[in-house]
Amino acid sequence: MSLIRRIGTSSYLYRDPQAENGQEKERQAVLARIREAGELRIDILLFQEEYTFWASDPDAAPDRAAFAPALAARRPRRDGSEPPLMELAISLDDDYVSRVREAARAAGVNVALPVLERDGDRVYNSIVPVTSAGDLLRPYRKMFPVPAGEMSAGVTPGTCNTAQELAGVPVSFAICFDVHFDEVFTEARRSGARLVLWSSMWMGGAWLRAHALRNGLYIVSASPDGCTFVDLDGSIIVESPSIYPQSIGHNNLMFEDLNFDRDIFHCIAGGMLGAIRARYGARVHMRNLPQDSIVIIESLDPALSLDEIRETFGLKSWFQYISEAREAAHAAAADVPAGVAGGRAGRPPR
């Protein structure tokens, strides 16, 4: 059945850390965006990554301070050192998280909230899913923190990206540097995710498009540079009108209505399009992309599920087809005697 959800994403400039009450002003901006999202009937709202770096020499780069984190407490100490991340991180029972939970409940919006999370003696770069009822789901913890800058400062890698349900949609997450690691996105899709919310410090570009096509995922990003919606086939649905859209006075609370009863199938389905159309007519929309070896099929009828179409015609999603092909190749290779699979020494296999 068609499963339409309104997905929103927002970017904003990081405030000068020297600004009076800078952190609180930024948090008030987050709460205001949640209220606005409720007025726009947005189902899921994503914010950009919690910035954990310090603009230590703003005089050397005068414009840098305008995009620095709003962590008013993160000021160099008298000895010139920086406070450890543990002092800056917050636990999930922090007052700020409580305020976001209440704002999400009041607005009826599911929120993907980035925080620098403290859990016991560890610090994580996290996205905390907050439901429209104000409940907390399992935080996604960045699986691949940058070695120099995050891990060296004490950020612990996360280990799990299985999908969680928001607004009836299986959702997974990723943060910034995660975009360079296939396993973050394959685990998401393997666990059932149809949407990955990517919170970052930059827009992602071709990396997002590649993961969307490879895994048949919608990917929505939020960054201070701007935001992007990527379709299942890797094409751009929409993106921010400019880099740093706030600098031209653009609000940049973007949203799109996405159909989650939609998937990419192997091109073999192309030979079945006539039969599918004959059976379901305008209840189904299909897009055949033979040069890409894929077909996109979606249900437009609330009474017709994509699973029904899949089962009736024996369709395999592109992700399923590739996964099975990989497993078959690995199994076959395991049965080949040692020294045979690569051919004779000095001669390429035929």
C-alpha cells in the first residue's frame, strides 16, 4: 500500500562560541524548528551533526568563528588546553533532551536529534531518535568517528545500525564520516531500513547517491552547508538552494513527501511490466531504467501493498538479488580446491 510520510530536514549556522548564551540560543533554535515542523505536519525531522571541534584560532580564519559550535562552555583554559569531551557531553536524561522530548510530543513530530552523548565513562557522537510521543529510542552512535579529531579526543565508535521504526517507517542513521563505509548502509538495508537519515558537517555529494542506488534507500541529509534528499536510484530529489543557505536569508526547513511502499528491482522485472500493468493498472507506478539494470516499482493504492506485487510476480529487490549473488559466489568459491580458483601460476584464468 502507498505509505506516504513527510520527511523534514534543517540546517543552521553554528553560532560564535564567544557569543553570550550561544549554546542556549542554538538550542532554542532547535526547539523552534520542531514547533515549525509540527505546523507543517512533518512526520520526521532531522538536524545536523553536533559539532565537536573547536575553532581554536579564529584570528587566523576570521570567518571560521561564524560557523563554530555553540558550546559556550568550550573555551580554552588558562593554560591553553581545551576541556575534555567528557565535560561537554550530555547524558540522555539531560534537561536539553527533556525539552526536545516535550517539544516533539507537543508538535507531534518524530525528531532525529544529534548530541554529544555521555554514557558512563564513554562519549559517543550520537543521533537520538525521539518519537512523536516524546519517547526515546536506541541512540545511533557514529560507527566510524574520525580517528584524528574524534577518536583521539575520546569518542567511542558505535557498533549497531539496525533499523528502528519512526512514523511507521523502518529508519536507520549515519553521521558524517560514516558515509565512506559501505557496512553502515548495508547493515541498515539488511535490517529492513527504507530511509537513512545522515547528519553531517558537509553535504555528502556522490557518496550519498552511491549508497542510495547500491542499497535501494532514501537518504536525507542535514548539514550546515545545506540539505539533500536522495532517491532510491541515486538521483537528487531536491537540495538546498545554495551553500550556507542561511546566508541568503533562506529558512532551509525543507520537507518532501516520500512513498515508502516503493523499491528498486532487478532488471528481470522489466519483462514483467506489461503483466503488472495489465493486472493493477494505475494503482501501480513503474519506472524502467534499463541502462542502470533496475526497475522502480511503487504502489499508489492504500489497499495494495508492494509485498503483494512482489509475491504475485516473484520479484526480487535489487538489494536481495545482489546479496544472493554474493552469497552464491562465496559458497561456490569455498568448494574450489586450493590453487585452482586463481588459475595456473603466471597465467590469468580464462
